[in-house]
Amino acid sequence: MKETSINDLNTRLTEEESNIVDSIINDLNKDTDKKQPSVPKKPPGQMPQIPGQMPQMPQNEPMKVNVTPEQKKMLEGMNPEEQQKFLREIKEKQDNFKKANDDKKEILDEEKIKEIKMSAIKELQNSIKEPFIISIIAFLFSIPQINNLFLSTKSNIFVNSDTGDITIVSLLVKSLLVGIIYYFVKKYNIV
């Protein structure tokens, strides 16, 4: 019986096989990392160093796929090509799901922006509303017809007998009326 030296064995894996092995090892390491303290790992794509053998160059990074325990069991029963195909399908589903979530997030962000704009407009309307109401009421009490009401009383309290103009008391009454009207408008949300 002839013995074969370990150095004579072909230990190089194809890139595809290496990616599959790395993916499975990464998945297994994720499970054990949760249970045990972390142990330094070799970079993915490198085979263990055998004495007397040239070190291998790192290969392309394997695709990162999150698999469930059921999917892991299914992977164990497949050959490397089937495993790679299965992992690609899982990765594609996960990418599609992530893209759909990102699209949903983007729509929510647009709705949030629209909501913020609407609340800013409402806040601006509310802050302008009070000064506008006061301005309208003050304008109405400053028109000549209101002054004529005071002049028609012919009372020395409201009309200056020398000039025929309204007095300070008339202006005070007008300003009190503006305040009272504003109070009722504000209290009963008339506008």
C-alpha cells in the first residue's frame, strides 16, 4: 500500500468553493460568537497554513448572507454549486426586502417633510392671526364715521368745544372698545 504525503494533496479550492466554505464558516462563527467569547479569526478566503506550503493570496470577499437554521440544514445536504445558487437566491430576496424598506423609509421621510411644512404654515397663520385681527378692529374704530358718533353726543367729555375735535377721553373709550371686541373674538374663536 502506497502512502500519500500531505504535501502532495491538492488543497487549493476554486474561488466559488472557497466563497461557499467562507460563507458557511461565517454563519457558524456568528452563532458561536453569541455563545462564546470571540476568538481571532483568519481573514476570509484563506486556507489554513500547512508547513512547507506557500501562503495563499486572499480571494474575493464572500457574499454576506443571513441564513436561518432551517436554511443551514438545507445547505448541508447540497453540493457546492447548489449551495452557491441557493445562497444567491437568499441574498437576492434579502436585497429586495432591504430595497423595499428603503423605499418605504423614503416615502415616510417625504411625508414627514410635508407634515413639517404644513405645521410651519399653520403656526405662521396662527401667529399672524392675532395682530391681523387687532389691526382690523383698530382700523374700523379709526374711520370718520366712529368719530362722528362721538361728535354727535355734543358732550364736553367726548368733544372739545373749542376745536370741535374728539378728546383724549373719546380716544380712550375707542381703545377700550377695541380691547373688549378683541377679547370676545379671541374667547369665542370668532375668527
